[in-house]
Amino acid sequence: MSIPDYQSIMLPLLTFAGDGQEHSSREAINHLANEFGLTDDERKELLPSGSQALFDNRVGWATTYIRKAGLIESKKKGIFKITDRGRQVLSENLERLDNKYLEQFPEFIEFRTPKKKPDIITPSPKILPDDKNPEEILEAAVQELKEAVASELLDTIKDCSPEFFEKLVIDVLIKIGYGGSRKEAGQAVGRAKDGGIDGIIKEDKLGLDIVYIQAKKWENTVGRPEIQKFAGALQGQRARKGIFITTSNFSKDALEYAGNIENKIILIDGQQLAELMIENNVGVSTTASYEIKKIDSDYFIED
């Protein structure tokens, strides 16, 4: 089955706590993963940020919500147990426990109500999808913004001159860690222009190896013949490594060919190039930054 949303986890989680014993978060996660029949791949699936397993995150939010409603309590770090209110809820033999049900408890309403600051006019709260927790909603929004910037970046790159595109390629490769100094890289890229090679760049700051570059500002799909030509040029230079960067994309045959030959050729299409630019702050700037904080439980442990 697919990974359940955090509200679908609430009732099984409360039922798990129904034995009245203290349980750890990890115990709950393992028990619930087995109850929902999750595969190893589903248990390993990460949030878009890669910061945490998606299922673990959803169990964490389900725990927070039913705790805020007073159905469980936590008196020690990472440990929880059911409350009298939680036992009463279980006795009702509910088919589903969700946010709508929890709204009968004043503590939960207070938890979900934004705290207004005086003298500040706040907009009406946007209705958020019930199957997503706040962290998932935020991550999805960040991902959507990132994809929009990447699309705009790619359109902008395609309007640039070939000379500027070569400069852009240099900046990206240096940010990733190639090229030694920018001066050396700038002299190398765009200099070779020999046998399908647009330039060369150091693999590291010490120049222990050389990487050959092909940069194509194209609209059409790059096919296998172009990769074969580049591979032949590498052999002519007795080179072992190459990077082929394009503003378009690669055909299936091109990708398969690059993956099967002896020489190591990395293919970077327009989408990947835009993502690398965002990740390494090339051609983009930060307009806003938000910090998400959580309780540091270790701080509150008394000796």
C-alpha cells in the first residue's frame, strides 16, 4: 500500500498506546510500519528535502496532534503513554480519528489557532489540505517555487549568447568544485575547440586529472551521434573523463551509450543544469529565508 497520511496514522497510533505502557517513538514507527504493511522502499522514502523518512515524519506529526488534543502525554524525551482522555476516545470504537474529531478539544483548537500579534493586520488563514502536515505543505511549496525558478532559469539561459553560456558553464563547474582557480578555468573552457571538445578543466584544485567539456546551447534533443563524436574526441586526447552539458535534453540512446562505454562521460541536461545553478547559487539570489525550529529535548534533561 501507499504511505498513509498523518491523520490516517492517528487511530492506529492511539490504539498502539492503548495498552497503557510507555512507548518510544521508534517503537511506534516500527509497529505502525508493520501494521500498514509498508515495504522497505516505502519506509526509506524521504521528504523532498531529504532530511527525514516520510513515514517517520508523518508518525511524528500524528503523535504531536493527538498529544496536543490530550490523548497521549510525554513526560520523558521520546516517550509517550495514553491518557484517560485517550482511553475514553478508544472506548468509542471510532472508525477514523482525524483533525475534525480532535476539534472538540479546546487544547487542540488553541494549538491550531494562529496567535495574532497586536496592531498587525493578518490575512485570513488559507485552508490547507487535510492529508498533509504543515512540514509537508511547506516542503511542497518550496519545491514548487524551486521548479518555477528552474524553468525560468532555463528560458533565460537559452536566450544567452554562446559566449555567455561558456562563462556560465565555468561558473557552475567551479562552484561544484572543479577547475582550480577561475582564471585557469576561464582560459581553459572555450580554448580547445578541437575534435568535438569545447574546453578542458581541472578535476580538482591540484590538477590531478583533466576533464574535457562539451557545451551545447541547443533546442533539439542531443542524440547518440553527438555523444559518440565526443567519446571519439576523448580517445583522440587519451582522456578518460568528460562532461557534456546542454540546454536541451538527451535521447534514450544517448544516455544508454554514455552509460556503456569505457570512458566516463557525465551528461547534464538543461533541467539538471538549472538545478545545479540553484543549488550552488549561480545566477540566482535569495529573496527570503525561513528557519524551522523544534524543541531541543536534551536541553531540558535535568541531572
